[in-house]
Amino acid sequence: MEPLRIEYNPRKGYQIVHRCQRCGHESRNIVLQDVAVQPDEQEAIYELMKHPKA
């Protein structure tokens, strides 16, 4: 799965959109910001917000 872009959902918050490199299926995962175990990397999220991969 390759991260493509960040989307905002009013009910779920920010989500990372991923695309399967084999079949092209896109899925979304909620961005984990303020958690103690494995939070998402803020710099990578900002980079995707600035430069989405289409």
C-alpha cells in the first residue's frame, strides 16, 4: 500500500488514503495523532498534505 494523500472527513477527522500497488484499490485509515503507541509520523503527514501523489 502506497500513501497518496490526506483527506478530511467531518466525522472521522483526517485520513490517509492508500492505494494497493497490485490492484489499485484505494482505502482510508484514520490519522493517529495523540496516542501513546505508534502515533503517525507528523512530518510525513505534513509532506503528504503539501505534495499529494494524485
